[in-house]
Amino acid sequence: MVKKLVLALLCFATYAVSAQNASVSPYSLFGVGELRSIRTVENQSMGGLGMYTDSIHIHLNNPASLGKLALTSYSAAISHREIRLETFEDQQNSSVSTLEYIAVALPIRFQQMGVSFGIKPYSAMGYSLINETINDDGAEVTTQYNGEGGLNQVFFSTGFRVRRNLHIGASVNYFFGNLEKSRFQVVEDVLFGTVDQRRSNVSGFDFNYGLTYTPSFGKHTLFTSVRVNTQANLTSDNEQQIGTLLPESGQNIEIFDVNLDELNLRHTFIKIPTTTTLGLGYGEDKRWFVGAEYSFQKYSEFINTFLKENNTEYEDASSYALGGYWVPDYTSIDSFFNRVTYRAGVRLDKTGLIVNEKSIEDFGITFGMGIPIGADFSNLNVGFEVGRRGTTMNQLVRESYFKFSLGLAFNARWFMKRQIN
């Protein structure tokens, strides 16, 4: 019964993640869309740190944590973002709600080996932009850009305890999804407009490796972590249509399929470079923790031949994160709030995207709470993030956003082998 329930949840999640429109950002026009935070709400609330591991939580981006797993764990989350988009001349507000992830983790050997699987979004494309210019003849040219779709990942992870305080793990991630872009252009006093529509069906694999070493010094523990998310070489099966339309009604007049085979663009590759993350932290178990991480990626080597933009370049990306948690007294009986886990963090991302000769950065301040529910250390996690991405310089858009996340981490003693018959 439990296995059927888990399978049904994953099937529902696959449909829900694939069907949702998870972005309204103009920066989702570039690359493979707006990259999503592949972390649990607990990790997101600490600035996105992934080095901290324990025996009861699922870690989506650190498979080495499975070597510590003691209980069967189920985790899922949803989020809602309020976004303000600003230019020098105008501003508008928007919002988007999404399913963040669904994951299951099972201990194979108590705090020695575990496995996990689930589904999580990787990127999202969702934008509608209008650009007005004047051509050489003095006529006004209006171009509308639209995009939708995104990439998702189904993953399977395993982790082991190599020796006391030393754990390793690996994940295999399968990418799937569609990216769709369209461009409509109308010239003043010209009867017909033009349309260019492109679609890519993307699939492929990458791997994520993790290593943690957590020696203890009395009541305190040093947390060290190295994670490597290998280069993803994805396959893109492409279609393109061009034609004419009536500007007033938007009705297509004549549409042609482009022979992409002759252009060697029917089947192309998308290259997403390797990301390496180093982490260092210190804390007291079930009391407090503080840590920092640094990630770097040679994003200047990113390639997407079919869906590229003329005003875009790529540079090496990096990310800095600082965060931690505090529990006043997890054994408290008199005060509920003493058992709550309070989290906070800050992050700065250099995205690797250069638009109109301007590097795009993303800064966020995070905080949240882990609220205990029931037995077996299950908890309801609430996370908040206030951030800003981009700039109004160089005719670009600045995004200011507030994100609310709600996650459930449910633990049980199912699937555990009986010690006494």
C-alpha cells in the first residue's frame, strides 16, 4: 500500500512540475530559462547552504547525507513569489506559485547507507516582452518576445558511511522538458507582420557527487563538504516555423516549417558546465550551526546553439552563501517555541549571464522556521526570502522579489528491519 502511494505521488508530481509555469522573469529568456533553487526549504532558509547533514532530513543537493539517514523520510514543498519588475520608465507587479519538489529517502542500513529519489524543477521559462525601435526608414518597429516551458529533473541518490565522520554519495539526474520561444514583429504601415516560433524537446543526464567530513570536538562538530555537479550534455530535438500574420488580429496567414536538417540544427546539444561547491561550518548538534559555502562554475562554456540570443554573453559564475540555525532547547516541555528551529542566511550569486554588456547578479536574504509536528522529528518548514536581481542600467530590468515557501518533512520508522523477532 505504501509503495503504491509513493508511486502515485511521484506520478502526480511529474505531471504537476511539468505543467506549471514557474517563472515570470524577463531573464528566463536566456540560456535554458531561470535556474531554480534545487534545495529543500530548510537549506533555502540558511542562504542555500548544503553542507549541514543529519539523520532525519533529506538533502536534495548533497547525496553524502544519506550515509547518516536513520529514518524513512518524505519531503515536499510549494512556494509563492511576489515580484516587482522595474525599468527607468515603468514598473509592474507579478506573482507565481509553484510546486518545489517531492522526495523520498529510505535507510538501507541504519546510519550507514541510504537511498533517495524524487522530482525537482531545474529551470523555468516564462516571459512576454515588447521592444519598440525605429528603423532606417523612420518607421516604428514593434517586436514581441514570448517564452514558456522549463526543464525538470528526476533523480536517484545513494550515500554511504565510509568510516566514522566520513560520508560519500552520488546522484544521477535525468533532465526532461520543453523550451518554447516565439518572436512577432510588426513594422509601421506594413500590412503583414512576421513570426518566428521555435521549440526544443530537451533530455539528458548529469551526476552529482558529495563528500562530507564531520569530526567532533567535545560537544561541537566541524562540518566540511565538497560537492561536484558534473557537466550536463543534453540533447535538444528542435522545430522551427516562420511565416506572416495580420498585426491587428494576430491571425497567422502563412506558416512554413524550416528545414533544420539542412542547417544541421534538427538535433543539437546543450552544454551546462560543471559546478563545484566547497563548504565549511561549525556547530553543536541540535543546538546551533553556522557555515559558509562557495560555488564556482565555468559558465562561459555554456552552449545552446539553437535558442541563443544576439545580445547575450556568458561568463564564469560563482555563489557565496552564509547561514545557520539555532534551537533554544529541543528537549523543552514547557515552551513550544523553544523547540522551534530558527534559520537565517544571506547569499550573493554572480549568475554568469551578461546582457547588454552588463553582468547580472542576484542577492537574497533568507530566514525561516522548522516547526515540530508529531513524533519522529517530523516538522513543518516555513521559509522566506527577500531579494533583488538585475539592474535598470543598460536598458535592463531590475527584479525585486519576496518568496514564501512551505515544506513538509515527515519521518517514519517504516521499511526498517526489525532487530528482535
